[in-house]
Amino acid sequence: MKAKDKWKRGLPYVGNKGQKVEQIMEALPNGKRLVDVFGGGGCVSLTAVSSGKYEEVIYNDRRKTVVELLRELINDEPHFNLMDYVALTREQFFDWRDNKPDSTERTLVLIAYSFGNNKKDYLWSKKNEEEKLLLTKALFYGNTGTEFDQLYSYSLNANTISEKYRLFHKWRREQMNISSRLEQLERLQQLQQLQQLQQLERMQQLKRMEKLEYSVNDYRELVIDANDVVYCDPPYVGAMYNYGGFDHKAFENWYLHECPAKEIYISEYTKLPYTEVAFNFGKRRGNFSTGKRRDELLLRVVR
């Protein structure tokens, strides 16, 4: 995906389909309306809207603050100054997690600074935290009292996270002795992605967002028509991120008997009952994968 298009990845989120989303979009049939049932970070919905393949896209997720955060970033109302979130400490993260009421700002912090975007565990270990934050603080604040504070003046005229991140890499190439510290700024890639969502108007994409409808319903409460194209990305069978216990039998009953749509597609590692493999995307790449990686499948419901 080109850098200018990374806004279509939406929010950094568990199970984000950024690596496969273009292939998913090609595999899904055309239709008047796409219903993204388990929308998560919005990757599939945003790509569908941008593609022009559907007249209307329903982005649905039961987590209200996740849906609201995506909408607020796209509309830039209220405005989040994402520069304020570039160097969050362990103590700040757990304060947001344990003491702050649920809000879109809290959701932003927990998504961006949690391990694997799980909203529970701080991104870095205690052993590595201070070192990981050093270059970021030098780049954005110039207050570390180290030689790396030169980064601040080096990138002073850069107004976005993306520009500062680019200048950091330019500076790093000139300072080859710090190559081992590159990983410390990888978190900026996700904030850069969020900042792109705020800039959609300048990218002449905001008008397309008028096709996007936001929804915060349980999947069984969605109003779906027979001619809708329905895409489902539920917690996978056996996945660690099951959010307290997703009922796979209830989901099977829904797609088999209750959902009226003729075209229902499901992302999974496992072939589910009454489905056929519409497309095999191969093994998913990821920084947080453990064990043997399985092929990621797009299933089509057969009734």
C-alpha cells in the first residue's frame, strides 16, 4: 500500500485487514450496499468507500467509542492534536486504562500504545521502555538532555508526524551509528496513519465518505436486505482476542438462518460449516504472530 493511501487502514486494531484488504475488495461481489458487520478499525469499510464499488457502505462495530473515534478523526470534530500522543509512558497508559472513563480519547490511547493493539497491555517491557521513548522525545520535544536532541532542530519545520518521521529516517541515514535504535519510532507509523484520516478533505476523499454510514449494533440487530453484500470479520475460531467469549454457534445460526442476504462472506483461518473457500490469501504476516501461521481464508456462505 502506498504511503498516501495508508489512511484506508483506519484505526490500528487487532485483526486489521490492511495486508489483505485490496484482495478482499477484489474478491467480494459488486452490489449496491456493503455491510461490514464486524468493522473493527474500519479498514474494509474505508477501502470499500474509496473504491467506488458500492453506493453505500455500513461500517458496524459494537464498540461505540471505536466507531466514534473513526468518525471524529474523519470529520476532524473534535480535533485531536496527535502530536500530544507521540511519547506515552507506561504510567500514563495504565492511568488511561484503569482510571479514565471510556471515551474516544481513551480508546485512541489504548489502541495506539498497547501490545498488538489489544487495549490492555503496554506496548513495551519495563526493561526497554526508557530507551524506546528516548528518540521520540528528542524528535518532538528536544528535552532529553542527550545528543539526540539535535533531532528537534533538524525537524523543527516539519508540521506533521509523517514529515517528522521522514526526516528522522533521513537523519538516521546520516548517523549510521544509531541503526539499532530504529525500532523505537515504529509506533509513529500508526499515529501517522491516524493523522492521514484527519487530512481527508485535503486529499479530496471526504466527499466519498458521505457513502459511509456508522453503526454500533450487535450483528444480530442489523437491518440487512437480501441484495446486500455482507462481509464478516468476527473473532476467529481459537483466536486469543475473543473479547470474553464470542459465541461461534450463535454466529453460525445467524449466517445460516437469520441473515437474509444472499451474498455473505466471512474471513477466517478455519473453514466453517456451510461455507466454501472463495479465496485463499495465504499466510498473514505480522509482528505479533506466534506459532505456525495458517492460511487466511475468505469464505462464502452456501445455503
